[in-house]
Amino acid sequence: MTATVQTLAGTPATQAGSPALEAVREFWNSHVHDWQVARSEVGSAAFFAEIEAYRFDKLHYLPRLVNFDGYRDKRLLEVGCGVANDLTRFARGGARAVGIDLAERSIELARENFRQRGLTGEFHVMDGERLAFEDRAP
């Protein structure tokens, strides 16, 4: 199976996935929305709030260790962004957020999460070991 991703310039890039990679992609495409902690409709504002609350309850130390506000005006890439719970915090802090994930469903939900929160972000279905971004001069 191959997955088509888009580079920043919009040129299609094709990645042939290994069976293990494809199994991971398939798992997350069918399970990313299957959060047993969420009672609300998948993709709703309440859904995103519930899974974010659960995540930061379990990982309560993250806001002390990660400076979510420390990347204002910097481009920040999260590899394996899932539904973008952490990335929303970086974006609220002023980062130019970019998220990639193997699972198309994750990217759909990440985009919806940002849309509902009024945030701007860039999302791509992409393998973190084979980034398909154009090279840019600093």
C-alpha cells in the first residue's frame, strides 16, 4: 500500500510503507477517535475538551516542563501530532504550528480541533522518518 502526501509546494510525494508502518497507520486511522475517556461526539468541541483534560490530568507536569508560550513566531513541527492536543497549546502561545501524522483520521481531527478553537495550523499526512517538506534556506 502507498500513501500520497503533499509537500509544502503541493507536489505529490509517494511513500511506499513497510507492513509495520502500514499496520501503525491502519491502527491509528481506526482508533484515534476511539478515546474511551470521551463521552461526546467525535470531533465536537466537547470531545476535544474531554481528551485534553484527560491528557493533562494524567500528565499534569507537562505545563511545568514544557514552555508552550516560548515559541512565539517560530515554526514548530510536531511529529505524530494525533488530534493536536499539545500543538493547540503551542499555537495559543504564538507558535506557527505544523503537525504531521501517519494517520489521515488524526490529521482530519487535528484540523477540526484547530478550526473549532480559532487557531491557525498546517497539517500533513506524512511519515516522520521521511519528511516531504521542501528544503528552505535559513
